[in-house]
Amino acid sequence: MKPLYLLAIFPVIGFFGGLSFANRVEPYVLGLPFLFFWIILWVALTSVIMAVIYRFDPANKEEL
Amino acid sequence: MAVSLLIVGAFLIFSLFLGLKAKRGKDMDLEQWTVGGRGFGTMFVFLLMAGEIYTTFTFLGGSGWAYGKGGPALYILVYGTLAYVLSYWLLPPIWTYAKEKNLMSQSDFFVSKYKSPMLGVLVSLVGIAALIPYLVLQLKGLGIIVSEASYGAISPVISVWIGLITVTVYVMLSGIHGSAWTAVVKDLLILVIVVFLGIYLPIHYYGGFQPMFESIEAAKPGFLTLPDSGMSISWFISTIILTVFGYYMWPHTFASAYTAQNAKVFKKNAFLMPLYSVVLIFVLFVGFAAILKVPGLKGADGDLSLFRLSMQTFDPWMIGLIGAAGLLTALVPGSMMLMAAATLFAKNVYKAAVPSATDQQVAKLAKYLVPVIALIAAFFTFNGGNTIVTLLLMGYSLVTQLFPALLFSLFRSRFVTKQGAMAGIIAGVSIVAYTTLAGTTIGGLFPALPQPVKDLNIGIAALFFNVIFMLGVSALTRSSHVNKAADEEKTA
């Protein structure tokens, strides 16, 4: 298990762990109820995290 | 009014044309037909897999869920995203193994890993059982789309037949090449339409997103968050876990992982796909915009909300474009499902029963099974009543039961035996079938449990017993024979 792969745990923490406080309407962010904003934020962050893993994963260099 | 229908018709013919064109110049043996000769790059695999996400369930059902259920509809955004995270590690080993062993269907994988054609038959039957309701859902969606786009001139029954014939013809002629090309057209169209509707409607009717959400919150307090009981946080999390595990277990999704050129394609997709799924939020916005503007759609009629709001807003030509996009969201996944079900039956049920059948016979049978399966789906579409959502959830809970056996087959040490894998799948599937048919929930069975436990998706309980049975029976049946087989494979 490469330490880099541990980054993948953050989306799970973000989506699930954050719910108990993110499950609210106020405050609105970018015109969205807070829960909506929270979910979209984490979808975007997940993409960034997976891009980082892809970029730095040595397994991907071998195949080049 | 005829304009909208003309546009839908033009797209229908165009997608048929693409399917036929894709076929030209390719020798159509079973490998070309089902897995595109394993030659698809990042873009095509991306579109094929995206094609399976954006089905009529997301297009009509997503807006319908936002309309009828509110905040809990957000789960649609989360499960896809987490499934892509999982795919980074799950799909490359599946693809590598499938290429090495020249596998074509999902069941082939189980047969080869566990060295058991019987397990292949079981996995195929579970897959086909799960696919039928999913296919029925696409056909019902088609019926809604074509008949709404004709402003009621064409009845839903005739619309279903039109769609059904189109899907069948193009699957039989072009196989997966047809699906990939139509997926390209479909994705462009649906992206533009969904983003446009999701931004235009809230601004047009409410003057912006925040005013829209504020008026919904004022009219229905608590509608935009997860409730304390029912579709609560624990329902949300358990349903997402279940769907993430089930995501790649659909026979057609699993098999489309075989179409890739190399394993890296999936790793790239793992960060591209979440961005693509953000688009789903716009589908939800359409449903939210409809809540106060076309009130009164009850239950399954919530699926009509996108069309009803669009019809009172736009000219017929726009309805035609929306209808065309909707049509393609049913055609692409519908064709994949038909093909997967036909291949599974021909290759993993028929060929297991008649081992002497040649590859040509199996390929031919797979093709001729397409219209048969389409007709079975049509039968359930016309006789299924309102239980469509129940059936879809049952389908998802069913395929998820294949996940533990798959996961354990990827590990180097083979603890799980073929008997264990079968026992687990049978236990899980039986619990799902019983609880779905009896309409039971965990709360209904055990009213004394605390609320968060009662709200857990019952599929989780099935998955739990699945793993228990799988490990228990494996421990009992584990023999030196299995060890030997695993060792042989390791050294080979």
C-alpha cells in the first residue's frame, strides 16, 4: 500500500464525515443551500485528489 | 407540435445511421461485437461509461427525485464520484486479467477466477435478473419521452415499440461500435441541454438559484436537507456504499471495462469522471425549479416534471431537442444492457449446458437472443404497473451481491472457494429478493432498533450475510485442491 493511495480516504471523509454538520440550508454559498455546496465542493476536490494520485503514482510511469 | 416529433425522429434515424456506419469494415466476431476488439482509448471508454451513467433514470428520474424527494436526491452525485475513486484500483486488475484470458463477459471473469462454470451460470442469472428491470426502466422512459414530445399524439405504448425496434435493430447490426458512436452524439447533446435547462429555468422563473431555493425552503421547510428519519444521514451513507459497490457489477458496465486499449485508461477516467458527474446537479435544478411551477405531480409522475416544466416554457422545437437527448439516454444504455444480457445467456448459460457448441454458434445465438430479451422487457414494461422504482432498487441490490466474490478473487491469497462464492451470492440474493417482494425494511423487522440503524438500506444487511456465508462456507470447503489450483496459476 503506497502512502500516496491514502489520499483516496479524504473523499470518503469529506462526503460522509462532514454530513452531520453540513446537513443544513444556511448559509447559502454561491446561491446554493449549504448541503448542496458541500457535496459539489467534494466532487470537485475528489477530482483534484485523483488527479494528484494519477500524476504521482509510480505505477503509471512504468507503462510509458 | 409536429416539429418536436420531427426532431426526435431525425435523431432516431441519425443514431441508426451511426450504428450502421460504425460496423463497416470490421469483421464482426464475438470479440468485435461485444468488446470492440479491445481497442478503445480514454475518450471512448469515458464516453461509453458516461453513457451508462446518463440513462433515462438520471435524466427523468434525477429531476423526478429532486422534485419529489428534495435533498436526498443528492446521493446521485456522491455515489458516482466515489465509484470512480474505487475504479482506480478495481478496474485495471480486472482489465489486465480479462485481456490475458481473452474474456468477454462478466461471468467469464468469475468462471476463470474460480474455475467453475456453475458459478458462471449463477452470476449470469443474477446479472440477467438485475438487467431486466433496468431495461424496463429505459423503455418506460422512452415511452414518456416520445409521447410527451408528440404532445400526446403518439401513445406511450406505441412509443415504447418504436424505441424497442430501434434499439434491437442497431444492437443486432453493429454491437458495441454502434453504442460508442451514439454515445458521442448523446453526450454532447445532453451536456448542452442539461446545463442550459438547469441554469435557464431557475433564472427565468425565480431570478436566480438562491431565490429559487429560498422559496422552496419557505414553502416546504426541511425539504432541501436530509430528514431526521427515513431518508436520513444513515440511509444516505448506506445507500451510497451499496451503489458504489454495485456500480461496476452491472454486467454491461463490467464488460465495457474490457473495451479499453490499456489499463491506464481507467486511471485517467478516475479523475475525469467526477467532473463530468457535476453536470448532474443541473438535472436536479430542473426538478427543483418544477416544484413550485408544476405542482401536484404525485409519485411516479414526478418523472414527468422536466418535460412538463419545459413544455410550459419553450417552443416545440426545443421540446424536440430535449426529447432527442432523452431518447439517446435510453438508447445507449438500453443497447448495452440488451447486448450484455444476450452475451451472458449465450456464452455463460447455453455454452455451459452445451459445451460442444462452437464459437460461431454462440455468437449467432447471442445475436438472435437480442430481440427475445427485448420482447421480455417489453412484456414487463406493459405489465409492470408502478413498481418501477422498487424494481430498479432491487436490480442494484442484486448486482451488489456479486461484489464480495469479485473482490476476494482479486487478492493474491485465494481464501474464498467456488462453493463459498456461490453460497454468499445465493444468501445475499435471497435476502434481497425476499425483502423486496415482501416490502420489508430493517425498521419494519426490528422496530426496537435506534433510528439510524432502522434507516439503513436493507441491501447492506444482505451484503453482510453474503460475506458471512461466503467466508464460512469457504472455510469449510477449503481443500488442498484449491491451494494447488491457486499455486499453479501463480507460477504460470
